[in-house]
Amino acid sequence: MRARRLVAVASVSLGLVALSGCRAEPGTAAYIGDQRITDSEVTAAMNDLRTKNPTPTAAPQTDGSGQPAAPGPQLPELADVVRVMVLTNVCEKASAEKGYQPRSQVSVDQAAQQLGLNPETGYVREMAKLFTCLSGLPAEPVEPTEQEMADVIAAGRGGGNIPANVSDEDAARQLDGEQLRGALATKRVLAEAVERYDVTISPRYRPLEFPLLSFSGDVAAVSVPLGEPDSGAVTDVSTPTTDPSNANPDAEGTAS
């Protein structure tokens, strides 16, 4: 048996950060440099999501052929809204500072189709901006460090994507490839920007992380942390990913 392949993801879930000191202003969801994202903005975006994307009725248990029906799209949660707002801001600030230009333009309709949401939703428009911005970040493949590869393998094993009879050495050979190396390169660019802009996020929305590459089963293989690790506060954070099949790690990605 082989380790399950990695798949680049366009869905988001942002990094581990905490408010501290004088930046812990009441009503603040996040800071990016001197910019403040408020709880009110997050709540308004969430209300817009719920209004324009009513919760679907229960899906049928089977499809027309008698097979289990695929689950319908799920509404993003508060933490998803925060992570999109923060990451879009970080990406756009870094792109303006470094002169990065998008290599592809992701339309609102494309984002809506991928997310299964109404294109009139503000969250969908923000996602389209994010996908477009991320396409311009430099991603020259970099060789994974020993620790980076160990972290990927640990994530795969924890999610049941690497069979127990596959050694770490074999898993590393299967997983190491252009996708993994490109994701690590993008992670380093974003991590450097996050540190430079002193990104902090309210404990209310932690822990958050943005997965750049994922195994199946919502298991992030490469994620970019944003700020300090979680202090132990309990939050509800989802990390949607695409579902790869058993194969080599040189699969086509699903990022827009």
C-alpha cells in the first residue's frame, strides 16, 4: 500500500496567533500591522453568508443509483471568515510591498462554484480575491528539511493516510515532489510576511491555520502558522480540503 497523495487546496483555514499587550483591544478580531479587523465586521460577514446561503435541507441518504449521496456544501464558520479576511490582507500587503503580480485571475463565479455558495456573498468575493492574490506568490520549489518532511509524515499517519506498513523512508520518497516543495516555498513566503506584519488574532478565533497542501480527510500536510500558538482556548475551527485518492503525490492540485 502507498501513502495517499497530497492535493493542493484552495479552501482556507489560517494560523495560530494570540492577542497580547496593548493590541488586545476589545471588539478586535485580528490585527495585521496597524490594520484592525473588528468582531462587528466578522459578524456582518457571517450574517451575510447565512442570509444569502440558507442552510440546505437534509440531503437524501442515497443517490439515484442507490449509492450514498455526496454531502452538500457546508456554510463557513466564524473562524473561516476571520482567516479569509486576515490572509487576504497579508497576501495583498506582501504583494504590494514585493511587487508580486497574480498569475491567474479567479472570478467570483469560479470561487462560488468551488465553494458551493451564492456568488453574491461577500465571503465568496473575498475568497476570489484571496485565490487571485495567492497565485502571484513566488513558489519556486524548495527541498523539505528533515523536520518538515517528518511533520508531513506525522500528519499523514495521524489522519490514516499513510498505512502502518509503509516506512517513513518510503513515505518520504512517495510524498516528496513538486507539489510538496512548491507548498513549502509558499509557506515560507507567507510565514515571513505574517511575522513582518505582526499578525495577531483574538483567542476567540484560535487556533487557525492556512493549509497549502492536504491529505484526504481534512488533514493538512503543509500549513502556514500566523503568530503565536494557541494558549489552550477551545474554539470551533474547520479545515475543508479536497479528497485525493490512493496514488503518487504528483497529483493535480485543485487550487484555483
